Amino acid sequence: MDGVAVKAEKLTKFYGRTRGVVDLDLEVRRGEVFGYLGPNGAGKTTTIRLLLDLIRPTRGRAEVLGLDSRRDGVAIRGRIGYLPGELALYDRMTGGELLRYLANLRGGADWGYVESLAERLQCDLSARIKSLSKGNKQKIGLIQAFIHHPELLVLDEPTSGLDPLMQHEFHRLVREMTEEGTTFFISSHNLPEVERISDRVGIVREGTLVAVDDVDSLKRKALRRLEIHFASPVPREAFAGIAGVRDLAVDGVTLRCTVAGSVDALIKAAARFEVLNVVSPEVSLEEIFIDYYHGEGRAP
Amino acid sequence: MVRAVLRNVFLKSLREQRAALAWWAVGVIALCLMTVAFYPSMRDSRGMAEYFEEAPEWIKTVMGDPSEFTTPTGYLNGELFFMMVPILFLIFAISRGSGAIAGEEQAGTLDLLLSNPLSRRRVLLEKAASMLAALLGLGLALWVGLALGAAAVGMDISLLRLADACFSGVLLGAVFGSLALALGCASGRRGLTIGVTAALGVGTFFLKSLAPLIESLEVWGKLSPFYYYDAAQPLKNGLSWAHAAVLAGAAAFFVALSVFLFDRRDIAV
């Protein structure tokens, strides 16, 4: 068994004339947490549903756990856990009934494990799914993906709808399972989350995989927007020419800029003045991506 | 109990239909009892027979010999099996058939179901089997209702012949249910499937009914599933195995077509 959990070769999907993904070459190593990052509509869900054989490639092929995604779909699905991005559950069942059903379709499950997961995620299995909030439905979706201790977990936006506490619990679960050798393929449009849990990140944009990188180097290149409020007006010159700083605007007591990579030099320069507040408005993924490509040369 | 019925797609799909099936059964049994309850007054009224004698020729051609209307078979054929039973079985079957795949696809749950280690063929066959089982349940309710009613008013009719006629209804339902299944597998759209299948049902009903009246249609009538449903008069003569085989064969063909179509298609989100 080689060290590759997921492998896509020139994987291409068009829905009629609409683009899904184009010529995707991708490799996820066994045992790693691979973050699949991209804005909505970039092709993340398409890629995942191709791996599950829910949709069929226009060209190219994919291998999951060394098996062909088209030919060996049943065997593959027996060994992976999947959380759909647009999660829809059987509304009229209770969470417990649904999990029993799905466990039965996989030849049974260790119910104690299911209950322990439900407890950790604070999920009520006796309530009818119809009555559950989006977050609680998401928890059921997560549990069903974990139910059979799969070798590979393919999770499409797993933390969507979860409150921060549960997101944290989910991250802990991922870490624990990685220690047992489980591989994760996690799609997200949330950079901070991917940074937190992934080993490597693939960035997909408009159907194309534009980069695959270690999380560390992604962090070095990622853009942050910073706003520093000073007690008294500061001179613009004091911040000009700092490595990684761009779009610098100093307006009396407020400094606004974007920083690629480390903010260290900027913070040190700012420390010479009295700083009242530092604000970091979230940078949209699109902006990060635009910079990631077009800005390669400019980044330090 | 709950654990057992959640064992596989077949049992789970059957469980989902339990409320619908129960209500349908209650309704069908009530309909049978009410219809049969009026039989004694029909039988004893000369006026009715005369009324039918005077009916125009085309009604006789379509609905059968009026002199038979006061016999148990004639009465049940005219009141129930000519139109009511097919309508009920079609509505029930089309609703099951269109819901099985297209309904689940539109609800978005098909992604979850198909992410299990089951082939699409397996999922589809189990769902088709649960539809057939539900149809048999409805056929059984129809038979029970008629048997109870016949016993209550002393209607002279063979329970076996009743079973033959009910089973013919099940087979007719199976044809349109599996047609709906196939259209649902092809389109993934439940509303469209229901509309097209129902239109085909109405169309082929009239095709079979009008074929004996219009010479140029005569041969075409045999293309209608309704022809094989009651042309051999199962209530009077028992099930025609040849006609039953045509219906069963058509249903099997549509199920096979469903597998073929479903296996090749992208599942919509």
C-alpha cells in the first residue's frame, strides 16, 4: 500500500457547459490532514462528489485508497466517511434512528462509540431531526461520517453551523484521529480554520487547483489586513518600506494596511508610538487568492 | 423493533410508507364496504337494469354488457374495477415510484444514502421492492375490504376471483410505479415525473377504452397496460397468466431501465 490516500489525475468535470473542475491533479498523503481551500463555487464540492462517485468525471480519473473511483466505488465507500456539504438528513427520523440505519448499511457499528461521539459533541440523539438546529444536524452529519472508524474522512465544510466551542471539539477529534493514522480531506472556505487543523493545503480557484502548500508556507504568504489606532498622529514615513506591508494608508491617528506574511516588523515599528488598538478585519478568501498568485513576486 | 426495521434500504423505505399505507388501507377498505353495501339495492332494483339497457351503444362497448351490472362481478367491475381501482393504484404507485429516487434526490438525502458501501443498483432494487411490497399491501387491503363487504351483504362472489382482480390492480400499479421510478431516475425531478406518468396513465386509459369504438385504434389498444389489466376480466374468469405476464414484464423492464439510467447519471445536489 503506497502512501497516497487520494489521487486525482487531470480530473475534469463540466455540468453541461458549466465548469466544475478542470484538469485537477491532486495528491493527498495517508495520515495527513489536507485542507481543501477555496471560495464558494470554486469546485470543492465537485471534487469531493467525484471522489464519492456521486457524479462522474468528464475526463480524467481519481483514485481513493488505491482504488479507482468509478470501478471500485462500493469498496471505497466502505472505507471512507463522508460529510456532504449540503447536508440533508431524513427529517422524520430521530438522530439515533438515522445513525442506526446508516450503521446497519455499513454492517453494524460500535454503538458505544456513537454515544461517546454524541456526548462529546453534545448532540441529542433522541430528538427528531426536523426539530434540530442547523448546528445540531451538522453534528449528526459528523457522527455518521465517523461511525465506522474509516481510514479516510472526506468532509465538506465540516464546521459549517457549529458554534465555536463545538468547532474546537471537532478540531480535537480530528487531531485524535490523525494520531491513530486517519487521513482527512477537509474542504473549507475559512482560512483560519484550515490553518489551524491542516498539514497541507490545496487552494482551488475557479475550478483549478492553483497551489498546494504546507500550512506554514501558506501562513507566510497569507494576507492580513491590519488597522492600528494610535494615541496621537503618526508620520507615514515611519512605516514606509517595511517588508510585506502594502496598501499603506496613514490618516492621522489611524494606520491601515495589508501585510503579507509576518507582521513582526510592522508591529515593532508601531511599538515606537502609543498604540490604542490593533484591529484585523477578516480578509476575504478571494483577496488572499488574488494575492497568492498575482502577488508571488511582491511577497517577501 | 425500530432497530430491525432500520436494517436495510428495503425495510427502511417500507417503514417510511407505513403511515401512508395505513391511511390508504383504511380508505380503500371503507370505499369497498360502502360500495358493496349498495349492492343489494342495486341487485333488487329492476329500474337500474332498464336504465342501463337504454344506455347508448358506446357505453356498453366501453363498460361491458349492461345486463351484467346487477351481477356481483358486473357490479364490482362497473363500480370499482373499471376506473376507481386503477385510479387508486396509479396514484399510490406513482407517488411511491416518483418518491423513491427523484423524491430523495430533491430532498438532498440521496448523497448521504449513496455514500454508503452500496451500489446504486442495490439501492434502486431495494427501493423498487419496497414499492412493490407497499402495492401488495394496498392490494391486500382492497381484497380484505371486498371480502368483508361481500360477507356482510351476502354477495355471491369467489374470494379467489376477487384476489385475481385485486392482483391485476397491483400489477397495473407496478407498471406505472416502475415507469415513474424510471422517469425519476432519468430526470431526478419528482414533479415532472408525476406529471408525465399521470398523463401517460390517463392517455393509455382512454386508448384502451376508446380502442374498441374506433376501428383505427383497435390494434393500438393492446399497447395500453389497462388492456392487460382487465380485458381478460379477471373478476369473472380469473387471472389471465398471459396478461399478467405482460404487466409483470413491463414492470420488470422499467425497473431494469431504472437501474440502467440511475447508474449512469450524476446525482444532483
